[in-house]
Amino acid sequence: MMVTLLGATTLVLVTLAPWVLSAAAGGKNLKSPQKVEVDVIDDNFILRWNRSEESVGNVTFSFDCQKPEMDNWIKLPGCQNITSTKCNFSSLKLNVYEEIKLRIRAEKENTSSWYEVDSFIPFRKAQIGPPEVHLEAEDKAIVIYISPPGTEDSVMWALDRSSFTYSLVIWKNSSSVEERIVNIYSRHKISKLSPETTYCLKVKAALLTSRKIGVYSPVHCIKTTVENELPPPENIEVIVQNQNYVLKWDYTYANMTFQVQWLHAFLKRNPGNHLYKWKQIPDCENVTTTQCVFPQNTFQKGIYLLRVQASDGNNTSFWSEEIKFDTEIQASLLPPVFNIRSLSDSLHISIGAPKWSENKPVIQDYPLIYEILFWENTSKAERKIIKKKTDVTIPNLKPLTVYCVKARAHSVDEKLNKSSVFSGVVCEETKSGNTSKMWLIIGIFTVLLALPFVIYAVKVLLRCINYVFFPSLKPSSNIDEYFSEQSLKNLLLSTSEEQIEKCLIIENISTIATVEETNQTDEDHKKYSSQTSQDSGNYSNEDESENKTSEELQQDFI
């Protein structure tokens, strides 16, 4: 019975414990804050939230944060024991490209549960704030100096300060008509304004690569000055003549001197003052005409800004409106250089790069196409071909005819829209058109005519080779019978006897010569007859008859 009573008492105490804690805290549990928002503008991090109805009174709020490399939560500086519904944690050192987590809770005598905010990457969530603007007035212009959003040591835009683009809206203070100007540099000059007139403007920045557009700056107003005695030069333009740039401008007064300065355009993207970075063009200082000439190799490939100022010795005008000068666009295309090689019914043209006056080749980094005009020297009817290749063949021409050729270059890029003047005219005579065909026909005829002789010669050669190097092992029957052992022996003996010289003592030379000549003829006849109609036994008969004849001659002489 006692044990049962103790168990019931314990159950009652456990059941009443939450009620007792709740009563100690004022009778209700605290609820977590709701609708927490994070605003990131430049390097400013702001937290805003809504408090619950139960948290009205002496309730504070605290935040914790967690970085990617951390396992535990840490207190968020600037956001501890906050009595309002807003706090700034810009002092926190963050990697703006890494994800961060936040959580908040309400605190009084007791605390609410944590409310976790959706994690975020600061750079992606950041908005571009308004840029700082400084204005300077001239008589007919306003010079605008723009500083990038954020501070000079900004972490959020540290890699993008030179990538900002700016746009502005300007209007007369006495009018509501607005004019929008986009894509301006951090230093921009608005010209063609009215003197002694108040103008107002506002500027905003953008990062096109990140697709971020900022908010407008506060409105700034300024009044232009009294009109200057000397107006600035106007209508500045750059043209190309041969291998030189010609800078021209318009001016109202005569007997003036002018100077021209240039600046790298990319410097305008960098924040700061660039007044001392302008440089003088050597051939355009203190010129007395409204133009100056300088060689194309004065500037390397790039984009530049040019401006002109006038002076009469005592007074100086404001600088003119700055013009953009792109060497790739402004530089003229020089006419191509080409060589012609004459063929029978065509001309082969090899196109090369043009050269400067000092015989250096011109380097052109953009693709070109070539327009080639050609015509017969005795005719004015021109024909045109357009090729991208530098090796061009003009086919189907008349043989032994003089053709004249000239060419010019065009840029492939339509934005450049540049063409060179035509090159000098080069004339060349085509070769005879039938020569090659005639030689071809003669060659074919010669081969056909010589073919039977070649075949016959090859056969004879093969027969000789077979006879010398591959003789028959057994001779034919008639050869074997003719060259028997006895016949060969007699043949050898006869040969040895023929080589023996016979000497006689002759008293009557003329008689002996006649008789010997007659006998020699008879002897040759006998030998011939015996070799062709008798067998080997006849040789002995010839010897006997020969001996008899010799003896008879001796007796007659005796």
C-alpha cells in the first residue's frame, strides 16, 4: 500500500514538472522568431526578422553561425542579445564565395528553440549599392567622376572593381525630360550642354558578367559655367592616308595652335583620377592647322582615347570631347602584293602580305578576302573573282594573250567594314595552248611505234640469255653427228696444217705466182667442196692431192 502511494506521488510530480517550469517563465513557452531575411548590399550584412506575440516585452534575440570548415556553431558577432528585430554582422570575416549557415532564438528567463535560416553564398545574394559620384562643371559640359560601389578595401567586389559598367540619367533641373546614357566609364564627360544651366543626374552600376544591376545613386545637381572665350575643337575624326593617320577637327577661329593627347582606353575602366596619364602625340604638338599627321606605327594594336585643345597664346579652351580610336578598325588595309606565273591557258597568282616603306611586312590579325580583276590587254572588259585563298588560278584563258591583273583586300568581319585600294596593274602573257597537247600526241605515237621493236629486242635478249646461261644439256641429233670425235680431231689437225707456212725456192717469180694463185684457188674450192659435201674422211684425200700437185709443180720447174 505504501509503495503504491509513492508511485502515484512520483507520477504526479513528473506530470506537473513542465507546468511548473512554464509558470516560472511567466506561464508560457517562448516561440522562435519567424520570417528571417538576410540583406547583403556591397559589404553590409543585415538581418531582419519578425518577433512572435509571446516574445513581446523584455525579450532579446541572438544568432549563431556556422562556416563550411566548422563542425560547431559559434556566436555571430554584432547579433547577440538584440532587443530590436534587426542586426548588422558586417564585421564577420567571411569568404564571400563560400556557403554560410545562420540560426536565431528568442531569450528571456528561458529560451526558444533554434530557428535555422536557409544557407546562402554571400556573393550570390549580394546586391550592388549606389556608386559615389563627383561632378565638375565646364561652360558646355559636365565631367563626372564615379567611384565603384563599396569601399576601397571592399571584399565583396575586390575582383570586380574594374568590371563595373555605369549608366546615368540626366535632365535639366527646370525640365522633367530625361536623357539616358549607358555604358560610360568611371570618368565621363557629357558635352553639348547649355552654359549657366543647372543639370541633375543619377548613376547606377552593373556587373554584366554576374547579371547584377545596382541601385541608383542619390540625385546630384550642378550648374554649368559662363561660356568660355575659346570653344573646344569639334567634330574630331581620324582617317587613313597611305601609311599615316590623319587627325582632323573643326574650329571657329584662325591663328590658333592646337595640341593632341592620347590615353589607353582601358585605364578609364579603372577607378581613380587619370588626368596625369594622358600623353602627347609627338607630331601633334603646337600645330597651327586643324589637322596633324602621324605614322600608323605610333600606336600598337589597341583602343585609345584622343582629345584636342586650342590656344591663342593667352587663353586656352577646354579639352574637346574624347573620341575612341581603335587601331584595328581605323588602320587602313594596304593593297596586297602578288606574283603571276603564266601557264598555257591560265594564270597562277600568289598573294603576299603588303610591306611598310622600310620593307617590313604588315601584320594583320583579322581574316581577309581578295577581289581580283583581270582583263585582256587589248580590251577594257574586266572580269572579277573573289577568293579567300592566297593562291588563285584563273582558268580558261586564251593562249599567247596578254592579260592584266590588279587586286585589293577586304576584311571578312562586317563590323570592320574595311577595304584597301587596288594594287598596281601587272600584265603577263599566257603560253601557247597546243604545245603540251602536241608533245603528248608525239609521245604517245612514239611509244606505240617503238613498242614492237622493244618487244622483239626483249625476245632476242631473253633468247641470248637462255643460250648463254641456260644451255641445253643434250644437243640435237644432227649436231651430235656432225661434231663426232673423229670429225673434231680432223678439224683440229686441218686447222694446224693451215697455219703452217710453205716456203719454196722460186726462180721465175711471175710464173710461180701465177701457178700458185691458180693452185690456191683450186685448193680453196676443194676445201669448200669437201667441207660441204664430204665427211671427215675427205680431208686426207685433199692432203694427198695437195701433195701431188706440189710434186708436179716442182717437176715442171725442174
